[in-house]
Amino acid sequence: MPNHPMILLSFVNMKLRDEFSSLDELCRAFDTTAAEVTEKLASVGYSYNEQTRQFTAC
């Protein structure tokens, strides 16, 4: 997974839209945790919306 938060945001949202049905599934595939991804994206003002399966600005 990308390390830069804004690139990570784009990457994660694209993967959730095109390939994975949940954040947990995506994280398992990339050997990370949802908490790590959520924390990194929260640091730049984004939160996860489970209903839309995407990170959006807070």
C-alpha cells in the first residue's frame, strides 16, 4: 500500500470501489489493518463511511 496519505486515499477508495467489498477484506489482502489505514487517513482529515465503502473528508 502507498505510504503517502493522499495517494493512500486514492488507492484505497479505488480498490474498495473496484475490487473489495469491505475495508477489512482489502486490508487482509495487503497485510495491514483497518485501524492503521483509518488512523493514517484521519491524520489528513478523512474518515471511513461504511455505508458508501469509501473515505471522505470529515
